[in-house]
Amino acid sequence: MSGLTTHVANGVISVVISLVVTAVFSDTGRDAWDRSELLAAVGITAFLSGFFTSYYAK
């Protein structure tokens, strides 16, 4: 894989793992935010974390 493809793949893997874990362990309780908002925030931060960790790790 080329460099950019590897970094994007690491970002996507981070998103999948983070969203699954968050969806399983988040309850639908009395929180001030909607579950979809929570999953969107987790997805964005997980992708950026996975992408840039891979990018700067070399």
C-alpha cells in the first residue's frame, strides 16, 4: 500500500473499532446529547487520531 492509503486505512480501522465500542457501551439514558451526535463526535476524533498517529509514527 502507498503511504496515504495506509494512513487512511488506519483511520478507518480506528473509526470502526471506536464506533462499535461506543455503540455497545453507551446507554440511551438521560444525557444532554443524542446518541447520533455522540457517535458522530467519536467517529470524527477516531479517524483523525488513527490517521495522524499513523502519519507521524514514521
